[in-house]
Amino acid sequence: MARIELDLAHAYRPNPQRDEDYALLPLKMSFEDGGAYALLGPSGCGKTTLLNIVSGLVTPSQGGLSFDGRDVTRLSPQQRNIAQVFQFPVIYDTMTVAENLAFPLRNRGVPADRIKQRVAQVAEMLDMSGQLGMRAAGLAADAKQKISLGRGLVREDVSAVLFDEPLTVIDPHLKWQLRRKLKQIHHELKLTLIYVTHDQVEALTFAQQVVVMTRGRAVQIGTASELFERPSHTFVGNFIGSPGMNFLAARGAAEGIEVAGRMLAAPKAALSSLGAFTLGVRPEYVRIAPPNEAGAVPGVVTQAQDIGTYWLVTARVGSGANESLLRARLSPEQSIPQVGETVWLSVVGEHTCYYVNEELIA
């Protein structure tokens, strides 16, 4: 295992001049020894490029990276001692499950007794103990991918294990089980794990720290709670959560802050001195308020959806250039407003965030 430090940028085209020319904009960060990390973002955001730079499949066009202080920028994956699990199964169909799991260990000359112990241990973790003697060719796609996961985890001497969207071919019900298994395996083996995904549920349930990426930039690194409660960038607020954060145009004034055409008391004095800014509040923290309550704005309900465990109510607030849609997650036990009804919705509270140029302000 290793502490991985990166200070780099990468462009696939020569002589990059603009941000758009980069697959990865200048990035400085580290992965701690034994940590579980997820690289989360939409397709094309640079997360697989970053993973492949860590593995050695791609050499960064600028800067470099080190493992435990040793420069590995020009070293191959073998020299870096990396295990990588890809999106689709990479196994030998002619071998049994046990032979597939043992293959990386045999290649490194591990004693036979230790191979047997390690294969049995990893197979038990993946609930494959009863399939060790079966040929891989006869197994379903999800079982083959479990073998791939096992091949990545079976070695004890790796610097890190990298996963590139490894649960894509897995049945949705089994995904939940495998995410729990990976978390359990990390707890038991203390390996450095880096996991690429576009699925926020996978990232937030697996990783201790999540790196949220967009347009080649890592915009926030944090725990699930930090990403939900205090997104440092509007992209994080929108991308994390179901649905994402509400954003309302706001403006500072001597009397307070103007939101959706209504003047509200400024919860922080500094907001009154700002020009235009953005107010962000998650649907979970929007509640129905009494008319004219401080911190609330009026809106006309446009949609009320019964999601089962909660209602998702959408209202139109403001008018003209200030018009926005505001969503609230409401408990089924409370009175749910009807479409066309005017309601007052709280938007200013302890969980409200404020942004200038998409960045969170203190």
C-alpha cells in the first residue's frame, strides 16, 4: 500500500492553451495509505483519465505523481505494483474460479500454501467459496465480474487497487450487496482503494472520501456528509442529492437580501454588501411556512409527486427574470398542498448555502 501524491495536468492534444484543451486541469491532491476513495462525476469529466494516470496506463503531459515519496511518473503499472479492475470482466474462461484468483499470486512466486489460504479468504469475502472448482466460462456475467474483483484484491503487496466502474454489468440487486462487500473488504484488508463511478450512491456508500469532478476539474473532496451539507461548488450541490440542491438568484441590499422578488433579513451581515449571488438550499431543508414568515418566499405549486417515503412538491417562485422552480421534500404525514395553490416556503436557515461565481462563500 502507498500514499499517492499528485501534482499534474493532462491534455491529449499538443500545446493546450485553453481550459477546454485539457482532459485534466492542474490538480494537486493526495490519496492516503489505506484510504477508500471514489472519483465521481459525469461522463467525460476526467475521472478515468485520472485513474489511468495513477495506474500508469497514461503518462501526464504536465507534472507528475509519487508513491510514498518515490517519483513513479514514468513507471509502468507493473513497476508501480498496481492492481486494476475494469468495467467488464478480465478473466481466463478456461480456468476455474480458484485458478483465476490464484493467477496473480502464482505470477509473483507466492508459496503454494499461502496462495491456497489467500484464494480461500478472498472467495469467502465474495461469497464464491462454493464455486471455486467451476470453470469461469460457465458463469454468469456478474459472477465473472466478481472474479475480476477478486483478482484485484487477492494480492497483499499492491500499492493500490483501482476500480473503473466495476459494477456496470452487475444486476442492480447484486450491486448493493457488492458495494457492502467492498466496504467490508476494505475494512478487513486496509488496502488503498480508488473507485471510479458516475453513480453517486455507489460513491457515497463505498468511499471514505469522494472526489467530485466536472469538466476536468476536481471541485470538491469530502465525506458524504460534507458534500451534502456544504457543497463547495454549485455543481456539487446539483450533482449530489436526489433531487439536487435548489438555486435561487439573490442580491444584497441595505435592508437585507432580495430573493425571488422578496426582501429577506440577511442571515449574515456580509451578504447585504454583496451584489448578485446565488442562494442554495436542499429540498430536504425547504419547509412549508406560515405566510410572510421571515426567510420564506411565496410560490405557486406546479407539481406534487408521491414518491412513497416522501412527497416532492415543486413551486414557481418569483416572476419575470427572477422566476425559479423550488422543490421541497415533504413528509407524507403533513398536509400536502395541491397544484395551483399558493404556499410559503422557507429558503433561509442554518443549512442554506451562498455562492458567488459558483463557489461557496464562508
